[in-house]
Amino acid sequence: MLKRWVIGRTTESKSPEFLIVGLGNPGRKYEFTRHNAGFMCLDLLSMNENVRINRLRFKSLLGEACLGGHRCLLLKPQTFMNNSGEAVRDAASFYKIPPEKIIVVFDDISLPCGKLRIRRKGSDGGHNGIKSIISHLNSDAFPRVKLGIGSKPNPEWELMDWVLSAFTKDDLALLREATDKACEAVKLLVSGETEKAMELFN
């Protein structure tokens, strides 16, 4: 049987088992904004695993990694946040990946900056990217890793202005610590250790 090298080890050549999705908006304008926490996590994961997310397909930038012996597709939708579901649907449909094997990493304003929350499934919680994914998959049964970006500092702020604002230096340091943990959480989820991930990081 054909073999292929992935991250220093051989795996049988087959379709990806998992889809790891980081949510954000494309372009330098949004690079270090709060809404791009999911992109930032996938960038760190790819760096840690010595892979690149640089192929354009499924309206996304994508790469591949072997996590815990499982072949995973790393996906950064380029559709802009509100249409993230289009990219996720296309990739999941092509590789026949079920919702329970689609792990989505994204920002959450209900959590203090740097905090994590891992869930097996759930509602969109008012997040437009998650709303789009639920709509296009016709399912909310996908695991998710939420990265806290903090709530609006002033009630008069428009929500869009807040999530599209840049991280402060202190908040960026907190997020970096959180993305380290999120990468570990993703590996545990892929390995079927969801309870352990929730115990460690929630």
C-alpha cells in the first residue's frame, strides 16, 4: 500500500479523518484583530507541526498535519467570517468528514481574554461564523474550541468595532498562552480525549 511522509512519519495514503477549522477574516487589515483568534491558533498549530497552510482550495487556505496518528486537514476559510460555512461545507463534503470530526477554533466575547472553553456541540451563541457553519452543515454537532477575546470595554462600542479591533500588547500575550493550550486541546479532541481536554482547559 502506498505510504506518504507527513511530519517525519509515514502514514497510509488516505483521505483526511478530521477537519480542523480556524475562523477569521483574510487580509493584512484583519491579521491581529480579535475576530482572527481562530486563524492565529491554526498558524501556531501549523508552526508547531512544521507544516504550511498555503494551498488554496474550498475557498480556503489549507494544509495537512498528522495529529496523534490521524490525518487532519487544517482549514482557514477565506470567505470572510459571515460565510465561513461555505468553505467548511465544501471541504467536509468532498472528504466525507462528518460534523463530529470537524473541530472549529474561534473567538468568544463572553470569555475573558486568554480563557478557553471546549464544547462537544452547541448553538451559535451569536457568533456569525458558527451560525454560518451550522446552517451549511445543517448540524450543530461539531466540537469547538472557544478562545476568549474579552467583552466590549464600553457598552457604547459597536460589537463589530470591538471584534475587528487589534489586540493590546497585554491581551496579545494572554492570547498567545491560550492558543498554546488550544493547540493541545485540539490534539486531545482528535485523539478522542474530549473529557480530558475539558477538564484541563475549561
